[in-house]
Amino acid sequence: MLLLFNGWKITRKGREFSLKIPISIHPTGDGYRLYKSQTGGIDLSNFIKEIVEFRIDKELVRTIDEIDLDYVIPVRTENPEWSSEMWENKAILLKMEKAGRFKGRREVVNMPISKNISQEHVLKAIEEIDKNGVSGKFKGKSYSLIYNGKRYPPKYVVSLANKYANGEFLDPAEFNTHAAVRYLRRLGFRVAKITPETGEDSTEGGSGSNIIELPILQFPPNEFDKKMYSVFERFASLVEERLRAIVEKCSELEKIHQESEDTIRYMMFHALTTVGGIDPLDVYLEYPHPEVPNRKYAKLDTFVAAKENRPALAFEMKFKTKIPSRNNIPRSQIAGSAFADLLRLASFRVKSSEKTKRYFVYVVDDEMIGYYRNPRNCLEEFFDLETNKGFKLTKDYILFKNKTKTEKRAKWLIRGVESSMGEPTNWPEPTVICRFRRDFDFGSNRIVIRIYEVVP
């Protein structure tokens, strides 16, 4: 309909559809109305604004917002040549910011961030900011990239990183904040939202976002950790390939939520026995875990027996996606089950005295991504841990006991932990280290992988 409104002709099965008079859109007090117009078609930016403001179709908004664009196209609402300009650029998909970006009377369609900007380029940009600082006009107001305890404006970081990747500083006006945040998170960096009560952030140690401040420590990988990283890389590529096939309609399944947690386990089994070189006979699925309270026949998802050249391996795995029904489990309860798995791993002991590596493999979609990154839930420190960094998972963190906080953890989160691990007095307090992270963007679907090492 948008194409027809803007003077396009559409041919289907030999029939041609067109509108003699373009139609314009105008906001009203209770929504928007369409009007016939001789001078121009719809201002797409206003159309998207209306969708956002009145929540007509959130899924459509997100889909449009995530489209990558290879060109910048200036348009004018009152421009009589608008229609011919559309014809000249008919191969281009227009992506409009949710709120729009005005330059004078022109609307600018943002360029995408260059895909060749790597983690190394971002680190060089951070190093330059540490040396030269950030001028006032570039300071972030909505998000902060958090690295080594310091905070940086995401758009400015990406602009500088482009200089190291492509030889020139990228004008921050050419892309929006959401694109910068998504790109940095995809590279594995932690980005936190700044809440209204905290005000503007800075790189000099402002409070930034409403996050519980934890002593985050560095845990450099040893040789075995590096070998496991290759296993996790293979695992992640299998998960991506499997889920992308569903999204692109190349699978026997129609929706991602139809995929099962067992598939995730089998993907890890394949990666362990191929890239990891582990003998399948050393792998035990549903291995007994007698140390779990309140569960007579508790099981560990996967256990790998120790060998002379490596420790034993213990895995708990979770795959959680939104199910299109009214019977979804509360998100706080899902988070509680994740923390329960971390504590279950911490309490796991091998009968012999062999060393054991414990891993929690977590695969979730937009629903839980939004929950963990919601500043009100104060769980970003956990969910967006940088690789090879960790913290002590205390009872107070799970219960949200903090003298400077008046909020409480959601009751379903605490119940989710208690149902598996009993009363808080019995909970272990392990160190949780992020050993691997990947973010996948499948258009209207986002999936993230987090793999945490649990050290009792």
C-alpha cells in the first residue's frame, strides 16, 4: 500500500494496480488519516512515527527498523518530484528511524554501519577516547558502552572505529543510536541503557545506568579455555545455521519456538565430539546429580568423564523462546530457573577428586533479552558480562539485597531458584565467568548465546 500511495505501479498476474492521485498521511488527535494529495505521497517517516506512537504493529516497526540500507536518500514531504525519485531508486528499501531525524526540512534515511568494523577497531577507538576524551556534542544520552569499568558513548565509538576500519571518521548523523548499540552488542561488547533518573553519562565514571555495581574481575583464559572456545564457536555456528534455516523457510519447522532444548544439547554434543575430540563413550546425558536439594532424582544435562589430558566437564543448558500462547511462563521465573542452574552446577561434585569444569549454556530470544536488559530488573551486569570477566554470584545478588536499593527481585525469580535449590541459606556462592557470547540478528528475530563457566 505504501508503494501505491507514493505513485508506484504494481503488476500482478497481468493486472496493473495504481492510484491516479497519491495519498498523504496526516496525524490527528486519536491516530492518523489519509488524504488525497496532488503534490506528493506519504511522508514515510511520519507514517513510521504513527506506527510507533499508536502501537499499530510493533513487529512491523521492528522489522523496518532492522533493515540495512546501502544509500542515503534525502526526501521532502512537499517535493512534487518525490514520486519520480522513488522510481529512480525502486531497488532500494527505505529504512526510517522510529522518531525520524530532521535536517532543516529534509528527512534523512540513515546509512548502515560498515560490516567490516571489527572488535579490534572498536578497541582502538576506545583507546583513542581514553587518550583524548569526548567532546560535549558526542556524549551519549541514551546508552553507554561499558568496558573495563569505564563508559563510552556508543555512536562516537562506532564513528571512531570506522576511521580505523575504513580510513575516515563516520559522521554520527549518518546512523542512529539503536544501530550502534545493536552492532556493538553483536561484536560482544556490553552496552547499558541510561535511565532518566541517572541523567547524562560520561566516560569519567558517571553512574550511567541503573545497574547493581559489582566487583567485576578479569579471568584470563588458560590453554584449556582456549580449546573450549573453538568448541563453543562450532556450537554457535550450528545453532545459527539451524535457526536461520527456520527463519528463511528452509527447515521442516515453521517457527523458532518449535525447536527444542534437546536440539541445543545435541549441537553441543556434536561440537564436543568433533572439534573437541572427545570420545562419545565418555559423554553421559542426564547424569545423576544427588547434591540438588528438593529433587530426589535430579539430573545434570551433560557430563563428560575426565581423561589424562583434560578435566571432567559438566553442562546445564537452557533454550528459551517466546511461545505464541497465553500460557507463557513469567519471564522472572525463567530467569530464576537460569540462576538455579548456575547454583546446581556449583553444587555438582564428581565422586573422584578429578578437577571439573562447569558450564551453563544459555540460548534465549528477544523476550528474555529485553527482560535482562531492562534497567528496572538490574540484571545487565550478569547478562552482558564481557568475555573472560566474572563476578561472585552471592545470595544477596539473587535476592537483590542492597542497602542502597529499595526494590526487590520479582517473587517468581526467587521462587524459581528456591524450587530447585531450597532455602537461600543452602545456596552456594560461586564465581560466574562469561567464557563465550554471540548475538544473532535474524531480521524480526534475535537470538543470543551466553556460555558461563561456574567456579564453586
